[in-house]
Amino acid sequence: MTGVFASTPQLIARATASAPDYVMEGHNGDIFGARWNHPAGESQLRRNAEHVLVYHLSGNTDVERLQQGVVTGFRSRVGSVTFMPRDSESDWRLGGNTQVIHLYLSQDLMDAFARDTLERDACPEIDDFFAVNDTWLDGFFRMLASEAPPSAGAGTRLETLVLDQIQSLLVRHLVTRYARERRADTERALVRGGSGSQLRQSVLKKITALIHERLHEDICLQDLADLACISKDHFLRAFRDTVGQTPYHYVLSQRLERARALLREEPNLPVAEIARRCGFKNLSHFSATFRRMTGVSPKGYRG
């Protein structure tokens, strides 16, 4: 494991006497995830450096938590989500084997969202929650799993634009749904931050030109937001309101369009080179994405 946030996964590894199946790494260390198989038994969590969001993949089981002398029991089911704030101290007992995905969020990431979007220095505190059924988070984790499947390897590095986008969406959802402050206050602050606005056509033209110019590169959401002179969170919503797609899905559609053109017009160009020119991480990523979006493989499309 690498990166600034190795501390929390190491704490969990020591507590459960197990290692993660694979790790998802971010480009700058602000967030990464890990997939774990937790055996039945007891474990401890002591002063974790990051907030931990846990998604239950398989193995419905009874769970008990002991914190500050209080025992809380609940049934954790597939698709449920648990949130443990940073600096927690708790004891856990799992009644059976479970498979989970963890996401680790730094306080710096949360506070950056608050500065950009809520116009305040610190993010509202989020209370812990256990085994909740949240349709949005369920869909979020399914999307994340498709972007970084176990077959991608033990140290999967997420594409920068994917990571930037999911960071903003995830923190926004946690703050609006689970913040300790009254939800109405937070929502009013989000509206003041520019909810529902659209990009001017002149700005949109510059942004799409930059995307096409750098389609072969790992595009960063911050670069696009800087071009529009607004925060990342505001840009994400404004771009979606203007174009009808998130920045990531727009970039993906343009990469696939360029790939189709190259497959048609340059029959002798290796598929691996087409993948590189269109900004895909590798041939495997390109082939899997192309098949998922078009229904055929790149070679099958070429004919």
C-alpha cells in the first residue's frame, strides 16, 4: 500500500489480521479505497486518521459495536453502507464472513469542499451511521466497482477525472444527507454556491477545446474548473446542467468517438496505439469500455 492514507488501511489490517484484496489509489492521495474479506470474529478500531465509508458487498451478518461502554447491534446486509468518522475508538464483532469496499476520506478533502461550496472553512461534522440503505450510495459504489474491478490489479489507480468527479459527488451527498447541522441550512448554502447555473457558451467552447486537445491525457477536473473560474463542485453541476452529461461521461464519449474514427480510417493502426491516443489507461481498459458502450470489441467493430 502506498500514499498518504496508508494509516487507516494498516490499522484495519492489524485489527482484523488480514490484508485487502486490492487497493484503489488516487492521483494525489486525497481518497482511495480497498476491498476486504473480513472473517467472523472480533476486532478493534483505534484513532483512524481518515473517515471510513464501508459498503457491504456480500455476506449478510449480525454486527455488534462497543463504543464508550454502549453496545449497538444491527444486521448488516448486502448493499448497506456504514460511516465511521475519523479518530474513532470502537470494538467490533462480526457474526460471519463479509466482503466490503472501504473508501477513506481525509478531513482536508472535506474542508476543501466546504470552502469551495459552502463558503466556510470547515466541513459540517457527519455523525456515524450503520448499515443504512441508501439508493444513491448503492449506485455510487456499483459505479466505482465497475471503474476499478478486482481484475484490474492489486494497486489500481483511478483515472484523475473519475476520481475528481466522484470525490465531489460523494462529499456533497454525505454533507447534504448526513451532516450534523440541520439539512435545510446546508441546502441553502449549496444553493448560494451556484446550484443550477449553466456555463456561458464562450466558456463551454474553451472547455471542450481543451478536452479535445488533451483527449490523450489524464484530464483533471480542477483544470477544467480553473478555465471556467469557478470551484470544482460548481463546475461539475454547471457542466452537467449545460451539456446534459458529467465531465467524465462527456470526455468518455469523445474518446470513444475518436476511437471509432481511428478504427474506421486507419485499419493498420494497432488497437493498443488507438487506446493510447484516445486516453485510455491500457488496452484492457479500452477494450472493456468499448465493448460495454458499443456492444462489440474494437476488433469486431473494425471488421
